[in-house]
Amino acid sequence: MRRISSIADPTFIRFAIVGAICFGANIAVLYVCVEGAGLHYIFAMAISILVAYTLGWILNRKWTFRSKNNRLLIEYLRFVTANLGSMLVSICAMMLLVSGFHVNYMLASAMIAIVMMLANFALHRGWTFAARG
């Protein structure tokens, strides 16, 4: 697994930009689900993460990692597997922050997104979108 050589790593910068786009989508869906549809914040968080992950796979595949893998289903399943683990960690962290420490659900979501970015980059670079010989 390759390491990030610096924060100026072009792949990491693209990943961060895609992450920002997905974060915006995540927050928008979370807000609409909680405030507009009246859903519980945990259920709304799961929906918003799934929407953001789908958008993320498309953008990361095409732009960030420029994947040439023709086995789309396998690559997508790797992406989903990695993100389901990430989602589980995120939901547990959300429950702990909101229910345990009484952090606002929107602030908790932002905190979780920042912490998970580096772990997700390493996982996607080294496994999901890794060039296979």
C-alpha cells in the first residue's frame, strides 16, 4: 500500500475534493431527511452515507484514481465493502457523539467525516482502486 508523500499529492487532493463534494451531498441529504422528512438521525445518517458513497465511487473511479479496471462489479463490491465498514464506524461514532456526548448531529457528522478521510483514502488507494497486474 502506497503512502501519501505529502498533502500536495495530486491523488490525495482529488480525493479530498471528491470528499468535499460527497460531504456536501451527505449533509444535504442528512438535513432533508431529519428536518424535512422527520426521520431519526441514525436512519437519516445511513441514507445520507449511502447516497454520498455512490457518488464517491463514480467520481473516485473516473477522476481521483482513474481506474482502468474492467471488472466493474468486483471494484464496486470492494468499494461498497470498504464503505460499509466505514459506515458502521461512522454510525457508531454518531451514536456515541450525539447520544453519549450530546453533540449536535450536524457537527458530529462533520467531525466523523474529517476523521475518516485519511483511513478511507488509504483503503481505497491500496485496495479498492489499486492497479492490478
